[in-house]
Amino acid sequence: DVMCKLAEYLDSDLSSGSESKKLESTEDSVCTETAMVDDEENTDMPKNRKESTTETKSDKDDVAAIAASNQEEKEKSANNMYMQGVQCENNMEFCKAIELYKQAAELGSTAAACTLAFYYKYGVGGVQKDLSKAIKLYQEAANLGSTYAMSELACCYIRGEGIPQDLKKACTLLQKAAHIDSFDFLYPPLQTLSLIHI
């Protein structure tokens, strides 16, 4: 309303003094009205900002909780598939076991990936020997932190098995695995590496 009146005054020819007084009084009311709006906004602003920050933080916490819950479900599902695969393997049902290991590995099971890699590396369980698939699976599991996969991959680098021989990469993998864990399965590749350096 006030803005409309102001626009009318600006558009009209302001030649008389009375019109100037009307404009001044209108400007005063605009300024007063603007000040009141600003005051109202200022009193609410901290509260609104606080609520907005709280809602945003709460939303982020909710998203993080959902993601963690989804990750837990994914890990449980992968573990269940892996265990079912082990049962199938024990019952000599290798085709079923391999399918379950594949599904579990896709969900992030390093144990399933390493088991599959073993199958491909040695051509057991009804699969054909395929070193490239074995190495790919060991690399995926190693990237997820599997020290066993790091050790097996290091052996492949030491022997040049399925990949070009690279003793530096083997050493790096073994050092990384040793920093994470000190399992007995690290001993054979370390021993092999020390024999090569002699």
C-alpha cells in the first residue's frame, strides 16, 4: 500500500508544496514501516537461524544414521551370503557356493572376494583357472583392508604370477599389511621376499 502511494508520487508532477509534504509524510511512514519489519525480522532472526541450524544438523545426523544403518545391513547381508557359501562348499555344492561368494563380494565381503580369488587362482571348485580375475579380486579386497588379500597379492607380485614381477609393490603391500595386522600368513611372502633379496 505504502509502496504504491510512493510510486504514484514519484510518477506525478511534484510542483506544489503540499504534494511535497504528502511525499515527506509518506516517506516517513515507509521508513517507520521498514524499521518495524526490520525489528521484527531481527528479533526472529537468531531464533530462525538457530532452528535452521538445528534442523540442518538434525537432518545431517539422520542421513548419517540411515547411511550407517544401510552399511550395517549391507555387511550383515554380505556376511550371511558368505556363510551360506561356506555351507554350500562344505556340502560340495560349488556352483551355489560360487554364486553366493560373488554376491557377497559385490556387497563388500573381503572373505568372499578372497575365497573366489583362491578358486580362480588355482582353478578349483569347478571354475577355470583365471589369474586376472583372481588378482582383480585380491586387489578389491586389499583396497578394503584385507591383510590376507594384501599378502596374496604380494605373493603374485613376488613371483610375477598373473602380473609383472614388482618387488617394490610387494614390499609396499606387505608393509601395509604388517601395520594393520601381524598374522602368520604374512610370513611366507616375507620369507620369499627375503630369499629373493639375498
